Amino acid sequence: MKCTSIRFAILVCSLFAGLNTHAQSIGIYLSPSFSSHFLNAMDHDRPDRDSIANMDRADFRWNAGFDVKIPIDKDWALQTGVELRNYGFLRVWEDLQYLDSIHPDIGRVEDLSNNGIKVADYHYRYTYFSIPLLFHRDISSRKYRHSYQFSLFFGPRFQFLFNEKLDIFLQGFSVKGEFDHSLDHTSYQPAEFNVAFSMGGRAQIRIDSDWVLSVQPFLDTQLLRSGEDALVKFNLNQVGMDVGINYEF
């Protein structure tokens, strides 16, 4: 992770060294989102392939970032910056039985009671440093652009893995006296570098002469393999909305 962070820092310095005084706006944003994955079994004939996919669900995430918007011409603009993007998914294992393994680093179900269904929620979390290069096409009337703007965008996000984490929450039983467990690895082999394709829209509403409120719904899909183990491989994706405030020059 240290080498990845150093490479990311070098790229960020290079990026902002290249920005000139023609920037149209700068801003910060937070984005609530839901993240999941496209899951494929290594062996497409595995009998439990569908059951593995049915255990996995979308999980809630927060993103944050700093963005710079640079005009290209009257209708096109480039959005770039620095951001933290949080991907992942939720795996729910229901109706656990005696001696089922929760995780090799945690232990097994050793509760013999039959008081309710035993459930384990596995929250897989992957955090990336990200540099977006998003191209915006303004579709709003030029007559009213001083008050509000609407645009459609697309482009890549270059992403560098910062950390991975697995949080496990047990319902109806405990392991080693604990209901909550956290690990600093996910037992998959996540890629340290990825490229996500992003698309969506953006609305900007002016709140005074220099400041605008921006709302930007998006869909991201990592194009390279996000992670894998001996049984499955997957590509992470995310849908959400960046909500920010921008200062215009």
C-alpha cells in the first residue's frame, strides 16, 4: 500500500502542476452511494454458482472529493480533482449451522442453541484514491446559464487501492464472545490499480454571485478485474450522487 500511495501522490502533484488559471470552478463534495459487483465463478459449471451470487447484495458507502472544472469550449468542460471512492458489497449468510466456519481468522459456530436463525453479515470494503477525468456536455439553455446549468458527463476514473477491510456482524450468536469482528483483509486478491468508467448528469444552481450548489448522480463500473480468489472473480460498481458546493471564478 505504501508504494501505491507514493505513486498516487506523484500523480496528484503532476495533475495540479498542469492546471492553469483557466479553471472555471473548484469545490468539495460528499456522495452517498450503493456499491455492488458483477460476480463470475471461475468454473461456470459450479453447482453453487447461483447460490453464491444470491448471497451478495448492494451495500451503502460514502465518497468524498475535491474537484476542479475547466472549460474546453462553450459547451464542453473537463472535471478532474482528487477523491476517495469506497466500493464493496454485502454478503449475507443465513441459517448457519453448528460448526459452520465464519472465517479462518475468526472461528466456527459453536452455539448449540436453536433460539432463532443464525445470520452473518459480511461487509467487504475497498477504498481507492481516485483521479477523475470527466467530460461534461452542457445541455442547458445558454440564456439561463448564469443561474443554472445542466450537463451530461462520461469519462474514466483512475483508481489506486488505499485499503481493504472486512467487517462481520453476527446475529443470533457470537464467536469468542463477540458479535462484531473486523479484519484488515478480505481474503480476495484486490487489484492495486483500476480504471472505472463513469457516466451521469450534473445540475448546478447558483446561490450567490460566486457560489453554486452542485448535484451529480453517477454510475461507476470498474473495467479491470477488481478482485478474485480460487472460486470467483468480480468487478465492482457503484451508483450514487455527489452533492457539493463550488466556487466559480
